[in-house]
Amino acid sequence: MENSILDLINNHRSIRNFKHQSLSDEEVKTLVTAAKKASTSTFSQQYSIISVTDQEKLKEIDKITGNTHWMLSSGHYFVMVADQYRNLKIAERAGADPYILKTADKLLASVFDAGIATENLVLAAESMGMGATIMGSILNDSNKMIGLLDLPKLTFPLLGIAVGYPETIPEIKPRMPETLQHFTNGYQLDDQIGNWLPIYDDQMAKYYASRSTNSRQENFSNHIVSELSRNRKLRADLLENIVSQGFDVDGISK
């Protein structure tokens, strides 16, 4: 049975080579509307979306994310923000105690809301013939992102999304076998990893060696180990910056 939604999901790939074609105001509005339709914890809608169109700010974000430059050629750039500030303003207008908005529980709810909305936005873009890349690398300097975007207390930048029309379409990256991720009635990885991880490593090695751009000798295990060797100071200030934004994580904010 044909299912266009499943086709979109199963054929997803991150796009990093965009045509130099800006999105229209109508296209941006359509994507934002799709994001806003996503599920949200307790219907509190605890995130905001910032369109970054200022070229100087985009260049600064490009530096933060590693000077990739391809985001500068995308059709539009969004930043997803965890946002309890809006609900703080509502609480203040009502004379209600706003403390719960500062808790780790509400911070996580903001993260969930923003993440779900992000996926809606990306799926909508793909349904319109566009592509996207979700960029957690804005967290390389979260303090600078906060300044660039004039973020108030009880907000925090989470993800960037570069969206546009693809110049080239990369191969689909293989996902790991379901048996390594999907368990029944409890966590059961140790029963599966010895049998299935080598198979997935071989699959990923063949993928990396044969792909049309940036081919290399690597498998999934190598990739995970290389992630462990990155600069330990990178993003080491995340918790400190979260607390500085007013979130009382485990009661440690001053």
C-alpha cells in the first residue's frame, strides 16, 4: 500500500549542498505553521522559532557551528529555542508563582516540544521538495548564541535548521538494525550487541567507502569512538549557561 508520509520518512537524508535559492515568505510561513501543529507537552507550547536572515548574524553562527559555509547558501535558517519566558510573562500577569517554569522538568518539556516541532518542520520541507539539516552544533558556543539572538531568561537555543532546495542528493545513510534499538518489556541490548553490531559495522563501512562524496574508511563503532575523543572543553559550559538563563536545574541556580 502506498503511503506518502512513510515514503518521506524512510527516504530522509540530511542536505548540506543547497541551491542558492531563498525561500519565499509563504514557504517560510508554511514551514512554521507545520512546526506549530506538532504535539506539545501539556499544551504549554514551550518553544519559539527564530528566523535568522541577518547576514552578519548568519556568518557568526557559521563560525560557531564550525565554518561549514553550506548553511550560508541554504534557503532559510531557523533556530529552535526552548522557551519558558513567554509562560513566565503569563504567570506574572496572573500574579501566579512562576517557580515551576524554572525547573528541570519544564526545561526538558521545552526541549521535547522544540524537538518534536523541528521534525514536523523538516518533514514539511521535504514534502515541498526541499531538504534540511538539523544542527546541534549551535551549542558549540551557547553563550554567544544567546547574545546573538537577544534571548531573555528562561530561554535557551537548542537547534539550528538549514532548509532549502537541494543542489545534490546524498545517499541514504543506513540505520542500525532494529534489534539494537527496539526491545520488549525491558532493556535487552547485551543479548543482541555481539551478534548485530559487527553486521552493522560492516554495512556502515561499505556505505562510507562507496558514497559519492566524502568517502572514507569508517564504521559505526569507529564513529562512536571518534566522538569520544573530541575536545572535552567543547560545550563544557552548557549546564552553567542553562543555569545562567534562569533554569533552577537540581536547585543549583543562585
